[in-house]
Amino acid sequence: MNPLSFQVVSRSQKCRRAKLVREQRTVSQHKLKFGAFYISALDISTANVMQSLAQEIKSFSKANLRKQCTRVTTLSGRRIIETWKGSTVQVVEETVQPETACGYVQDNNWDLQVGYIKPYLLLGSQDAAHDFGTLRKYKVTHILNVAYGVENAFPDLFIYKTLSILDVPDTDIISHIEECAQFIDQAKAEKGVVLVHCNSGVSRSVSVVIGYLMLKENQPFGDMFALVKSARPASCPNPGFMQQLKNFRPQDATQANGLGHD
């Protein structure tokens, strides 16, 4: 057996193979050239954009900037306008007509009106509780503070009880009635006078006093609310407190806690 094997290739086959190799080389060269062209075009495009941006920045004038102002409304309701002029800021107070003004506006007038509920029970705002002349005028000896974050002004001169109650409808105001009633009864037993106050003397303190009267006199909400409203016209518990007081059953609380009538 012959160890060598020979393959006979015709001239035409050689020509076809040579042509195929040349075509493959040509395609590869075109791909390389196209890739080089693509990368080069991308670099040139990026360079042009950066150069254009740099020219725009250099040619930009501050005179083309629009002047802006900032309006600020403080917690007191005061409105001011801040305007930059050069490197300094100019602050001017904005005048708002009463008919166009809206939002929170601070009332700087002191509310010293005190609601006379019983000879031993008064109702008012924190202003009354912080005014020594008013406290002396009404012979106050005890102060029930049901506000949140309001300090007691004269801790060495009066007997205080503080309950931090939030004036929000979800607050369970009824759960505080018993504790408040005990303090009010303490003042009464000591022949004293207790002032019940919150912040504005409108919602929390009013609700506590109404609840106390309902508990002690076993009277319905409507009658006790009318009594308190006549003593302090500003009385207006929030909707949540109103509903809780309407649903309040003093007889149930009396039986559960042993609290009797006056």
C-alpha cells in the first residue's frame, strides 16, 4: 500500500480558490477601514460638540440672565421678597391686601376673656393662664393645663396639673375626663378656683369642661355645650371631640370609676 496519497487539482479549481481568498481579504480590509472610519467620525463629532459648548460658555453674557426673586411666608404670616443684586440680597416686605390674604395669620391680641362656669371652675386660653393680673382678678388657685407644649408660667405660685393633649380629631379626649375631674374636684374641696386652659381655649379645654359637667351633673351634651358656649363664646371643639362627647355616657363612667354627682 502506498503511504503517500496525492490529490489532483485542476487549474480551474486553483483559480477559483485564489479568487475566494482575495475576496475574503478584501472584505476584511473593508471592515477594518469602516471600523476605523466610524471611530474617527465619533471622535470628531464629540470634539466638535465640546468645542461648540466651550464657545457658547465663553460668549455667554450675565446680562442675558433673568432676575429671579424668592417669596417667603413666615410662621407669623409675614411675607417677604428676597432679590439678589450683585453679591448681596435685598429683602423687602410684601404688602398683601386683606381680601387676597390667606393662610395662617398670627393674632397678636391677648385673649384674656375668662368663661365663668362655676364658682370654682373657670375656662380660658393660655393668655389668661399667663397673665398674673387676670389670675389674681379671678382668685385662681389651681390651673389645669391641657395644651401641648405650653409651659406653666407661675409654678411656684399656683397648683398645676398638666396633661399634654393634641388637638386632633383622633385624640381620645374622653380618656382624660376622669383624671381632669379629680383635679377639678380637688380644687373645689380645697375651696379654691381652677382655671382650665389649652392654647386658644377653644377646643381641648372646652371639651374637658363639657365632659366634666356631663359626668358630674349627668346631663346630655347639648345642654352642657350650650352652658359652656354662653360662658365662653369662642368655644368650638374639633369634630372628633364633638362626636366623642355626643357619644359619651356619663353613667357608665360613674359606675366604672365610682365618681358621684356634686
